[in-house]
Amino acid sequence: MYEKLNFNFIRDIAPVAGVLRGPHVLVVNPSVPAKTVREFIAYAKVNPRKLNMASVGTGNGTHLAGELFKVMAGIDMVHVPYRSGGPALTDLLGGQMQVMFPTTVSSIEYIRAGRLRALAVTAATRSDALPDTPTVAESVPGYEASNWFGVCAPKTTPAEIVDKLNKEINAGLADPKITARLADLGGTPLVGSPTDFGKLIADETEKWGKVIWAANIKAD
């Protein structure tokens, strides 16, 4: 997104540990007639650029999940970026927006209350928090988008410190109370070595870089 930066994230950090990985959710305002992903795609194809897709800012995960879906499903929607999730969800709930790809954490209470209709989760597998909601990939093979968090340190951090932090973080993620809380929010612990987390960062950077270039997304 940025042509010039004074740092290179992959080069300049030391991956320590993953913490959480969770899906986005393809949700629509209840006024949208589609009840499934296939119905939504069919509806979007006969109504090109008539569906407004909210996001939490240009280049945010909620935006990129939608752009990937647009490309793989062969549909066109109008992207409307917001400065934060609150106003975006407010307009989605109010019907000014028709579709969004929010995180499970931010949308699950609205889904459970019936104020938003969840058509699918974006991860490769179904979410324990929304067990009856299919994945996007069940209708659009190969689709996957996840929201993840982790811990990094300065590149010069000694390896023994990185390894100790990794061990302690993974031990914390093994706590049943933490696992249960993450599951309730729709996420799963992202346990692994510093090398595992570094590979995830590199793979995700390449994947979403291709989406950004293909969609010609520029920073606001």
C-alpha cells in the first residue's frame, strides 16, 4: 500500500509467538434477501455495484477479505471505508451498508441477537463460536481470510530471550480459561515456535500483497 517506508517489517523484527487467529464473518443486513453465500453471489451478480461493502478503513483486514471475495466470486460491490469499526457496524445495522466482513469478536453479539445475518466465516474451517455457519470456502473453493495477532521483538533481541518469551506465551495459551475465552470470541490459540510465526508473517504478507496489487489499493 505504501510506496516508501523507512522500515521493512519482515526484515526488522524478530518473530516471538503467535497469540490468536480468528475468522472474519461475511455478514449482511437482514434487508438483503440472500440466506446463503451462493444466493448472495447470485444477487450481487444481478445487482452490480448496488451493494455497499463497509470496511474499517482502506487496506484493513475487513477490506481485504472483501476484495478477495469479490475477485474469487466474480462480483462487484462498492467499497465504503470507515475510520473505525463502530460507525461501520452502525451503518450496517441501520441499512446504509448492506455487507461487511467484520471480525467475529466485533460482530458475534449482533449475529446472536439476529440484528445481522451471518452467511459464512472466512477461515478454512468452521468456527466453534458459530458452529452452524458454513465457511466461505464451502461455496467458493480456496477462499480463506483470517485475522491474527502475535508478539514480535526488535531484530537484535537475543535468541534466548525470544525463546523464553515464546515458551511463556505458549504456556499461557494452554490455560483452559484462556482457550475457552478465545473460543467464545470465535478465535483459536496460535501456538507455535518463533520460526512458525515468522513463516506465517511471510506467507500472509505475500498473499495479501497480491490482493492489494491486483485491486490497485493505495493508502488514504
